[in-house]
Amino acid sequence: MTLAVVAMLCVQVGLAVSVGLIDRLGTDGTSWLRLAWAGLLLAVVVRPPLRGFSRRVLLTCVLLGVVTAGLTFLFMAAVARIPLGTASALEFLGPLGVAVARGRGRARLWALVAAAGVLLLTEPWHGGIDAAGVGFALAAAACWAAYIVLTQKVGDEATGLRGLAVSMPVAGLTATVFVALTDAPAVFGALDLQLLLVGLGIAVLLPVVPFSLEMLALRRLTTAAFGTLMALEPAIALVVGLVGLQQVPGWSAVAGVGFVVAAGIGAERTGARAAVTGPPAEPSVH
């Protein structure tokens, strides 16, 4: 549970910091800068031997990289239009879907509790929310569901962070190609040394550290338990949005936090994963 919670905190703080770059680079440029740096860092530090991967695992890593890029671009587009807490709550429908599809018994019960929390956080009965922002968040939710399933498959078959060191450069390359084809002059022309250094710092905070922790966490939990545990993320996003972005939540959102926190704790207690056969995850990268 600790690995997942620290990963979520890094994600939300990194997103809050990233919001400050949107005015200078746009949502696509901000996403690209993070992913490009993250891919470069992991490729250089881990240096995974590609010969050690089977064709199936390598293809899964590539697919995970493409999904990671999609998740990043879509969610940044969402937070540029709607509050961070709301976007995170909608995005959580992805892990929630995984929990419902894979869970059994009490695991599905906690998913329903989390769903009630998401409704309170988003308050759809009030209306007036940005439709495009909601659409981007829901598309990010689909990518997040795929990300959870693919990450566990990669983590089970590639020890430590070797799989991530393949998927993240693929994500960076995917992001580079997308920006080059859609908005190259605006993004690349705005770069300077300060932006590059800020992008490097954000890449460490998001996604290098949290994605690494999530891959290790998914070796210890079922996809159902992990998906429901991620219910804590909207709550963390609400707090980070309040402190870092002055996005003040209403009472309904506060009540929603209680529901998702309860669901996350319940999922962690009932969803411990059986030990995975094969080499254990490496505790650190040298």
C-alpha cells in the first residue's frame, strides 16, 4: 500500500507543478517534455538488455509505452479544463472498471463504495462542467485501465524496472512524434534552458518515480486490489489542488474523499496478491 500511496502523491504534486507550464508550452508540449525526459532517464540509468526479453514481453512493453503516452496527453488536456480533483475522480473510473471486472466478493463491494465517492466528488447533478474536459478525463480513464493491466503483465515477467525502461522510452518517442506532427513550431520554439531543467525535475517526480513504484506495487497486489486502492488518488488530488492551485472543494467533494479513502483501505486489506513465480523485483536501480 505504501508504494502505491507515495506514487499517487508524486503524481498529483507533479501534475500541480505541470499546470504552471501549460501557459508556456501548452498541454501537449508539457506532456511531451515530461515523457521525453522520463524516457531518456530510464533508458540511460537502467539500460535494459533487449535480448533478455521474449518477443511477447517486448511487444507488451511497446504497447504499454503507447498507452502511457495517451494517458499523459489526455489527462493533461483534462486538467487544463476542469479542476484537478474532478479530473482525477473521473480518471479513476478506469481503475474502478478493472476492480469490478477482476474483483470477487468484497473486492467488488469496495469498488461500489469507491464509485459512490466518485459521484460525490464530481457532482454530476449540478451540471455546468466543461464537456471537453470530462471527455478527455474519461478517455484517460480508459488508458489508465489498460495501463494497470499491461503494467502487471510486464512487471510479472521483467524483473525490477527493466520493463519500464523499455516502455517509457517508447512513450517518449510516441510523444515526440505526436508533437512533431501536430504542434512542432509552438512547442520546440518555446524551449529554453530553464524550461528544460524544470521539465527534467518534473519528469523525475512524474512519471519516473511513481510509475516505478506502481510497477513494483503491482507485483504485490492483484489488479482488482490495486485498481480499487487507486481510489485514494482523487482524494490526494483534491488536497493538492486546494494547497497548490487554490481549488477549494465543496462539502460534497469532502464527503466523496471519505468514501474513496474507505474503499482504498478496504481494498488493501482484502486484496493482497499471491506471490508471483519467477525472480523477485529488484529493490533499487544502480
